[in-house]
Amino acid sequence: MTAAPSPDVLRAPLVVEFPFTRSLGPVQSAFLTGLRERTVLGVKTAGGGVLVPPVEYDPVTAEEIRDLVEVAPTGTVTTWAWNPAPRRDQPLRTPFAWVLVKLDGAATALLHVLDAPGPDAVRTGMRVRIRWAAEPTGAITDIACFEPCEREDSGAAAPHDGRFADPVTGITTPARLDYTYSPGRAPTDYINALAERRTVGERCPSCRKVYVPPRGACPTCGIATAERVEVGPRGTVTTFCIVNLKARNLDIEVPYVYAHIALDGADLALHGRIGGIPYDQVRMGLRVEPVWTEGGRYPDHYRPTGEPDADYDAYKELI
Amino acid sequence: MREIAIVAFAQTGHRRRTDELSEVEMLMPVLHDVLGQTGLKTSDIGFTCSGSSDYLAGRAFSFTMALDGVGAWPPISESHVEMDGAWALYEAWVKLLTGEADTALVYAYGKTSPGEIRDVLTRQLDPYYVAPLWPDSVSLAALQAQALIDAGDTDEPALAAVAARSRTAAAANPHAQLSGPVPAGDYLVQPLRTGDCPPVTDGAAAVILAAGDTARGLCARPAWIRGMDHRIEAHSLGVRDLTDSPSARQAAERAGAFEIPHGLKGMGGAPFVDTAELHAPFTSQEVVLRKALRLGDDVNVNPSGGALAANPVMAAGLIRIGEAAARIHRGASDRALAHATSGPCLQQNLVAVLEGES
Ligand SMILES: [Zn+2]
């Protein structure tokens, strides 16, 4: 097993992070509001079983179910797994057990975590109770965890109307995933060349097209490209648009021009910003060259070269 | 029903990481391999369907870039599922059954190394009650394993034996990532040890399907798909019996696994297959599947080593079907069951029954 990363390939941390905002159905809303109020609700199916956590539709019959009941904050472990190394976003910082818990009065089990000193203190069938979070928000994490308890099964569920003041109607759950991104061989060559202020594409051995930036394959022929070809630095604006929206975190005055630019020798236009010319004077066929900034790994923008405009026939296939 | 067969299969040499390859660079050789086996060109293929997930490498719309490896110009008839490639194969099979195409290219890839697969897979869970707790894939499998142990269906030595048998078998599989003696290791999440868990894998696979005489012309011994079905269980783990897999059994029944093949005499009850390729990334899941599918000791289970030997997520299920088909192609099997799974604790299951002609 070769776990060591190869040294010649570019890599960079990549964080994908987004908060999901979700609205709740009436049963979910009652359940999560109930947790905020330290009350656990279940829902009765037509067969009379109580589902905890409750759902909007019967998982067997697909029937809409709305008949809420309150169950106990105590229950019995139906299965467990000891996690010696908690991961970043899991509920407890210290080693814990994952548990499925059948709360007293419920027919189904809830997934959560159990705070226990070690795996020897956990077994299927053990009695546990909810430890509530200090600052409840109306989320499954209002149950901070379960903890061992001695109390006997407290029996049946009691009807509940599911009504609370100021019900929770939605949840926002942040999600963050961390990656180490590597672009692959062809994009690595391209990015490394750019750092030396050269633009390198790759030629398809079959159709002879030069792709910039290269991704390692000719999308028309479905075969690997390998022959490196230096293109540019000059190129032709094949088409463009005038941007009037100010992008967040982008220090560029609007309006500005964003263009497709066919670098000399390339068979595919890449895109870039046009500067050094009033936005309303940019045109198709305009000849441009890259402008590099100190330390930049790619051109900051492209500016006119002052050459006569390219003839339409010279770039019409690249639009 | 139209006769459809798998006529070619290829997979990468599976590895822990492939930083030097983009997804398309990793995938392209297996596409060329299956096309080369059949002599077909992209333009000869009636339908193309792929399976992958952008979450694995964190790369948005990676499946559109993977299409670069197909050569999708002039435009081809194409589809993609954000699932294991086994489900892409199912879609392609249905497409061929309708008569709209005579050949199909199916591929799948998973570049698992850039991310933390245990965390990534939490994002497929119920977003209201489960995903906010970030229960990782190993932890959920461990809950299932403990339930099996409590039920008396297995114990830790039996699980270790599943791991050892799989990785011993994998020694004969040149594509395997983990083979031969692999230590049982420490508990990753008790009761599962590192040896009970699949490796983290980058890899890809491709299959070509063809109908009727087209299939006979492309392959000396096509692997005929006699039936295929997939079924899903409730998403809430707490409403399921984790020691059983009624969805896998139902899919197998509907795929005809328990029917007596034409020309054979025998008793019903157990599936009439000599080989089963089961998509069980964790040792405990093989226990569940053997029980649910009523597989006897006479069935050769996972001669490839299974997902315990290489687990390119999103391709590992398709590879089970491909491995079963490849055994039929080379005469090592006459009737095989191939299985793929998706979701936590075998939530969703697909079963195909493959047959060779004598
Ligand atoms: Zn080409």
C-alpha cells in the first residue's frame, strides 16, 4: 500500500463548506421544538407503534401520520459501537459509544451517542437517559448525549398535542468537508508553466487540436493528450460580455469586460478579464496580451496589444 | 424479454491514492480497454451511462469532465447517476430492454483519496435527525456488526475469517489493493477492527452491454443478464432490523436468483448459482448478505476478494457485476449472482443474475 503522496504533483487544501437551511414538516417541527422544551415526541402509526424519532409518513404504508405522543427521556440500548477517536463534528470530544436507543414508550430506536467511561461500561440492553444540552436550539443536538441510568422502564407513551409557543419551523445545519486537492498531470504542467509566465496547452494526437488549459484528454476523440505546445502569449477576443455586477471579495470596478480569448496557437478559447481599454471599446477580434502582476501565478488580466484587429475568418471557428 | 449480456469488463489497478491523475486520466484507460476488447468505437455505442459522486473528491460536476474520456462528440446519448455504477448499469440494461439501443457503455469511478470518506458519507444521511451528529460510515457499520454479534449470527473470529478469506482470494486478483495476510489490527470502531474495514481506494471500472446476436458477435461467451432488480429500505436505522437485509433478498427473488434455471432439476430455497460477488465493504455485511440471500457453503463467494480488497466508492458495486461477468466470460462460472449496495448498513441493494451458455 503506497500511502505517501507523490512529490511532483501540485496539491492544495480545499474546503467545501455550506450551511443547509431546511424547512420542517409539522411532525418534524413538533419533535425538534419539543427537544428544545426537553420533551421527546413520537408519532403513532396506524398499526399503533410509536416511531421515535417521528416522521411525516409511515415508513411501511406511506400513510400521512400526525398522531403525536410523548415518550420518556429514558430508554434501552438496542445496539452500540465504541468510538475511541471522535471525529471533528461528532457530538462528544472524548471517546464515546454510538448507540441506538429505544426510548420507553417507543417501538423504534433513535441514533445518538452515549457518554461512558469505556467500552466495558456499555452493553446492549443497558438503561440510559438523555443528557440535555445547556443551550437548546430546536435540533437533534439538543440531546447532548445519553448517559447510563438505573431507572426502570417508565412505561407507555402519553398523548401530546404537539403545540408549543414559538415553534421551530426550520433548521440550519453547517456542513464542512476538507479535501487535499490535486489537479492531475496535465493541469499540473499547465499551472507550473503559468508560474513561469508561459501558457502550455496539449495537442490531441488524433484531431491535432491544441487544448488550453489542458485536462489530459481530447473531449472530441476521447483519447489522452500528451504533446505539450506553448501558445500565446498574444491572443484574440472571440466574444465578450460587460459585467455590471460587483462580485463579493473581488476588488474590480464595474462595469468591466470578461472575454473569451483564443491565444495564438490554441484551438480553444480561455476566459479572462480585459483591462487597459474603456469597457465600451472592447470588440470581437481585439488583439490582447496577458498582464502579470508581481508574484501572480496566472495573468491578472489581458490588455490590447495595439495590433490591427484579427479578421473574423481567423477566429470564427473558436467562438 | 430481450436478451442482454455483459460482453466486456475492465478495471484499474486500485490504489490508495492517484494524485498524479485527474479523474478523467484515471478513467480513460478502462474505457479504452472495454472498447478494445469488443472492437467498438465510441460512435458505435448506443447509450452511455455513468455513476460517480462529486462529494468524493470535492470537485463539482466532475462527471461532465469525466465524459472527456469518452469522446462525446458528435453528441452521444448519455446519462449519469449520482450512485454506484451498478445503478448506471441498471439504467443501461433498461434502455437496452426497451430496444432503443443495442449496445451500452457503463462506467464508474471513485477518487476517494482527496477527502475523508468516513465524513463525506455522512452527507448522504437524513439531514434532520442524523447528519447533524456526523455518524461516520465505519461507526454505522459497527452498530450493525454489534447487532449481529448480539443476535448470535457472528463473532469477532468469524469476522476476521471473512477478512482473511477475502484477502487470500485477492492474491489472485492483479487489480486488488489489499491482498494476502492483513493483520486484524486495532479497533477502528468496536467491534470492527481495521482488518474488518475496506481500504481507502482510488479506482474506476467499465462494462459494455449488448443485446442478442450483437452480444454473441462481440464476446465468445457473453454473460447474459437473466434478471436484475434493486430495492431500498427505510432510511431511519432505528426502524430496520440491522441483522437482516429484506431488500437484498427481495431484489434477488425478483432477479430470479431462486428460480431453477431451464434444464436443471433441483430443490427451491437456495439460489442456483456457483458464484456470488457480494458488495460488502465490511466483513459483517457479508454475514448479513449470506443470511439474507440464503447462500450455501457450496457457493464461491467473492473470488475477486470483494470490496475488502479494493473499495473505489461508486465503482465497487459495478466491479462486483463485472467480476462475476468476467468469470462467466472465461468459463470459470456458469451462473453467478452479483450484488451491489448503497447507503448506510446495506440500506439499498441491487442483485443481478448472470448466466453463460454452455
Ligand atoms: Zn482529438
